[in-house]
Amino acid sequence: VAGGRALRWASGRAPARGLRASPRARTAMPSWVIDRYGSNEVLRFTRDMVFPVIHFPNEVIIKVHAASLNPIDLSMRSGYGATALNMKRDPLKLKSSETEFPLTLGRDVSGVVMECGLGVSYFKPGDEVWAAIPPWKQGTLSEFVVASGNEVSFKPKCLSHTEAAALPYVGLTAWSALSQVGGLNQTNCSGKRILILGASGGVGTFAVQLMKAWDAHVTAVCSQDASTLVKKLGADDVIDYKSGNLEEQLKTLPLFDFILDNVGGSTEKWALDLLKKWSGATYVTLVTPFLINMDKLGVADGMLQTGVTVGSKTLKHLLKGVHYRWAFFMPSGPSLDEIAELVDSGKIQPVIDEVFSFSEVPKAFLKLEGGHARGKTVINVITRQ
């Protein structure tokens, strides 16, 4: 992947540049922010959000054309993970008080590079890019956003900004779970039986397509009204979790090599019994108590409790012949490079539930809050693309 980026640079991308010092007409920009945690009424539109500034040589400023919402935006709006995220924002406790507010939500961005830092060699102003911004940084429901160059990738050529904004966060979350944590890749998936629990949401629809692109056999679990969509994305078997006891339905099928769990809860109590024992079979869940523990117990005790929990579960299931893992979203421009190649080759497509204008951000949050979305909720920040 790094070599691919180097080739792009060698083929005409601009070399490293210094900070751009062109004068700006303004120091503020329109943005949706929150000033406290709560429900939808805390969302506030302002035209006076501080314009992002390049502080480190590897950063770029992106003019946002489109963004999208993820369940983490609902959680962060309510204060979920604030303890851990504030620690990441200010690890040395240099600031006298919590300074996350005003906080801009939104993790996905598709847009155009406006400025580059000294150490950025892969991009130049005018490049069309996409990225998923980590949750400890200011988000993408703004006219501009700053990102590290290693979080950014060239947007797939075949997608509009609106389409591209639907993919980065869910794509990288699924990529983390399946490839980086689960060890799956295009060379070892052929013929493997993969079970995806919660297959009709953003991460699930991406995971189905990625596993089919890598030639796996995919069993997808979703509600009956989403089965047509999931089959269209390539799932070999689709199980309706509402049509009877899900555990019993899945037990009638051959055992699996890998399970991706987007659901959590009681599912974990029985899902690992569906794996092939002593074969390297792996269960990866995206539903973990890591941030909840830190919110409830504080940083030190929360991390300790989390470590004890994952350690005991890993050992317990290893003794039964299967691997147990937790996975999280991880920002990665190089991984987005690989995803972009799959998109441009036609193997992965965005799944969009509904598109909203920038003035309709609170309405978009309510849509996401209602649940049962079939794909992503996208926000057009710039309407003419």
C-alpha cells in the first residue's frame, strides 16, 4: 500500500510543500455543533465556528462536499465515550478544563483538498479525497475539516462526493474487524464460511460485499424487509432473525470459519458455538464495553476492567478451540486506498438510505435515531457537485 502511494507521488503528485500562507477572507465557517451532551435539541447551527488550522506538517484541510452519519454520532451527541475521547484530546492534561465544546460531529468526509502541511507529499490542493476522521477530532458537519494526511485517500473516481461519503467510516470499521483483527484477506477467504450478524446496516452491507469480493461464502442475518438488499449485495444465504429462534435456525447450517457480530447483547452467549472448533475459526465483535467502562469507572479503572474482560473471554474461548476478538474503527488512508480500488473495480458500492441537505442535519439525526436504516444517512454540505 505504501508503495502504491509512492508510485502516485512519482507519477506526478506534488512533492512536500510548506504551509500555505495565502490570506483568507474569513476566520469562521458554517458548522453544526453541540455545546453540551444530550438529545437532538443540543444540535446548533452556527456561521462562526473557528476555521480549522494546520498545526502539524502532515495535516491537510479539506473542503467538505458531503458527510454522513453513523451510530457513533448519536452516541457522542449523548456523551458516550467522553472520558476516553477527552483523554485522547488532551493526554497530558495541559488544559485547565474540558474543552471539547463547541464540538462538531460527523466522521465521514468526501471533498477537495484546500491546503497541505509541510510533510504532505501524497496530495495537493484541488485533489478529490475521502476520509474518516477519528472521533477525538472535530468532525465533518462543517464547511471545512482538518485531517492527518495518513487518514486521507483519493476518492474513488466512479463515485460522486455524495456516494463516496457513505463509505469511509463503515468501510474502515469492517476492514479493521475482518482484515486487521480477523486476519482475512483476498488470498485466504476463498471457500470460507462467513456469518455476518446485523448485515443490513452500514458496516454489515460493506462487510457482505468485501467478503464476496474475496470469494467467501456469506451467510447474512437481517430482518426480512432487508433481505432483498442483502441478497443483491451478494450474500449466499440470508436468515431473517424475526422468523423464529435465530440460534436454532443457524444451528441447522454447517459450522462457520468466521463470525462478524454487529449486534452484541445476548448473541455473544451462543454465537461462538457456531464456529468450527480447533480450526483457527474466529469470532470478532464490534460491540464492546471499552468506552462505557471508562465513562463509568474513569480512565485507569475502566482500562483495567476492560483488559480483564477481554483477557478472560479470550482465554475462555481459546480453551474451547475458537478465537475471540474485539475490533474498533481505525482511521487509515492506506486501507482506504485499497477500498477505493475495490470500489472502482465494481466490487463494492455504497448503500445509501437517505440524503439530506446541510440545513436538515437535525432531521438526519432523527432519521438515524429511528433505527432500521438500510445503508447510510448522507449529508450534502455542498449541494452542487
